[in-house]
Amino acid sequence: MRCFARSILKEYKQFLDATEEGWFELIANEEDPQAKIALEKKRRLCLDPKLRVGFEKNVAKLQDGYNTVRALNLDEAKPEKLENTLVRILEVVTAHDVPEIAKLSRDITTAHMFIVAPEGWRDHIAEHFRVAHTPTIQRLEALGALTRQYIVEHYLHAEQKVDRTHHTPFPPALVGHLQKIWKTNDIAGNMPIEIIADKAREIFQPQAVKDGKSIEVTMVPVAGIFRILSGDVGDSCHANQHEQLARGEVPGLHAWIYTTHRGKSNEAIRGSFLGIQTRTPEGERVLVGRANNPLQTFVQMLDADSFTLGTLKELVATARRMRAHRLENQKDLRDLDKRMRVVVPLDAASQSSTNRPAVNEVYHSRFGKNPLCALVNEPETRFNNYAIWDVHGAYRCCVIWSIDEHGNETWHGNWE
């Protein structure tokens, strides 16, 4: 890291001292066309007295930052001390922000992630950042998943709580800086790496994209090991909740697995969906659809609108069956227990509702104006640190279907 900053300083000072002849020699000797363009821009900056002032200020910022980093003790033999030191370095980099510092910021954060990330994510980071690979569609997709599932949902999560990020909390200014250099500012839409993967698939696998539109998807209710591993199956952020699920701490949480070619030799798992049984504060029964996560590589081949509506209709069908079972087996039910609602969170992509921007867009476009629904505060409605019970919070839920004590159904929002 120090060597990187020192090399930038040396190069910049060489630019400032270069004569007109020296610049032409530098540019003539550069073989990379893009690097030639960059050098030409720097030449104009350095030879113009007015523009040169800004360039000199950037050099001064780099020198100041380098001096600060140089004074820090990088004890790489003690990971816990190195982790704190890397955070301090990142804060220094933010304070001395210049365009060329972005690569250094990414290098430092990658090293930091490798120290603080849970073991499974460390394996992903090692595979995709520390080993040379030939670019492939699969690698682009894997990098997109890593960026959204770990960097966005954990490492740079806005709340910066240790139980979610697994690292020393970053101050807001540093989070903003890192979101900018990792290009994760707009998590509601597809990030650049995801857009590139989509375009590559359209170009190199057009038939797969076309065929995906007509694939039949089945929602299979699961228990046991598949329920515990549902986060892994769906590349979901609750993949780190194995122990909590295995210990049975959230008995009201259920899971479905998405499959294609059900019952055939080429049957494949395509993601997962969670359902939570809970109640309103008044006692009315509720089924919550949470973590609706078809695999990113799969949903990109589908009509996301039709797919999402289909999953929610199955959620409603499940609620109907649950109510019918109660009515059949409990003859003296109160009117309150005969009513039921189906709700989904209305938060941003990569939060409690879904990690897939396409699914999230369907939720907001079709149900964004639906009535909200408060839930009781219990382990299921706080699962994975998302307070979906709070009707005034960031993860508030809206009603998409309800049935009264007489069996009259209401479909809320736009289902057409």
C-alpha cells in the first residue's frame, strides 16, 4: 500500500517537472492507446499555469496522505491489529481523496474484506480477486453476486453494525466514499458488473435467454437441511443464519425452493423464498413473504414480472390452505382467527424483501401504494436483523391480499 502511494507520488512529481520535449517522449513511448490519452490530459494540465494549480493540490494531498500512512504500524502478524489499522488507512484515504486513489482504496478494502469476512465469503474473495481468471460470463455473474450479496448487504451496509458487517464500523463519510469507488450507490437497479453480465449473456448466450422465458418454475416447500441452507440456495443474505435455523429459534419461518423440470432427470434448483407466520398487534394472522430470491443468473432469463406475481399467488394459495386447515380442525375459532393477511416488505433491493432488483421493482410498481401492516415484534419478524414488524421503519410491510371472517377476499394492488 505504501509502495503504491509512493509510486503515484513519484510519477506525479515527474509530470510536474517534465518539459514539453519530455512530455512528447513520454507519450511517444507509451504503447497503450488509453494510457496515451490519459498522458495527453495530464500534459495539458501540467503545462497550463491555471490548470496546473489543481494538479499540484492533488499531489500535496497525496503527499499528506502518504506521510500519514507511512507513520502507521502495519502489524500483519496480528490480524485484529491489522484490521484496525486498515480502517484507519481507509479514513486517511477518504480525507485525501483524489481520482487516482480509487485503486488504492479498492486494494485496501479487498485486503480488509479478506481479514473480516466469514469463511465462506473469504473463499469467494480469494477465488475472484486474488487469482487470475480469463473473463467469462460465469465469472462476471459471480462477481456481481459477490458485490451485491457481500459488499452491499454486509460490508458496506448502511447501518454498519458489527453483527452484520463483521468489521469495525465505518463512519458515514467512509461508507459513501467506498460505495462510490465500488460503484454500489444505486442498489435499487442493476449495478455496472450486473449490467455487463446481462449484456454478455445476450450476446454470447442468446438462446439461453430466449428459452428461459418459457421455463416452468415450481415452488417446493422444504424443511430440515434445505430450510437451514435456503439462504445458500438463493444466494441470500440469511446464508449466515445456519445455527439459528438449526436450533429451531424461529419456528414460524418456512422455506420454499424454486426448481425447474420438477421430477425429471434434469431437475435444477433455482433459488429460494421464505414465508413467516406471525400476527398483527391486534392478533390477526399474517403470512409474510420474505427473501424472494431466485438465483440472479436465472431471474435474468425470465419475465421477472410474471415470475414474481406467480410466486406471490402461490404465497396466497398457501395462506388459503393454512386458513382452511384451521377452520376444519378448530370449530370454535374466533372471528379474529378466521381473518388472514399476506404481506411483503416494501424496502430496497438487497434488504429483507429480495436481493434481486427485478423482483424488487415488481413489488414497488405493483404494490407500492398498498396499505401498510404492523406486525408483532418477535424473533421471526426480526430475523437476520430486519425489523419488518415496524410499520414506520425501513423494512415496513404492505398488504397484498386479505380475507375476512366470512371468507371474502381482497387483492390489494395491481395484480393484472
